[in-house]
Amino acid sequence: MSLTKQELLDMQEEVAEAKNTVAELVGQDKALMKQLKDDWDCGSIEVAEKKLTTLEKANATLQKEKEAAIEEVEEKYPYE
């Protein structure tokens, strides 16, 4: 199978566009990983996921404590 000059040029343009897209995505990935490191001191996605799990558990605990404290206040100081 033989390709025409135009088909080869079109393919070359598609390859160039794909390379640009890959370069943009790599740049975005690097920027996001830097932000993850700077903001949360996480050097990888795995570390960030573990930290997220820990924070979610802590948040759930704090939510329960808050609800218990509100209930206690409402029992001591009923309002109507």
C-alpha cells in the first residue's frame, strides 16, 4: 500500500499534534505533583491516598465529637 504525499503530511501533522499534547500533559503532571509535594508534603499519589484516608478518618471522628458536644449542650440548655 502506497500513501500519497498529502496522506503522509496529514499523518505527520497528527504525530506533531500528539507530541504537543503529550508534552502538555507531562507538564501538567509535573506541576500537579509539585503542588502535591508543596501543599501536602506527598511525594507520590500513593502517599497522598494514604494521607487522604487518614484525614477522612480524623474528620469522621471530629464530626462525631462535634455532634456529641452539640447534643450535650442541647440537653443542658434546652431551647424553644
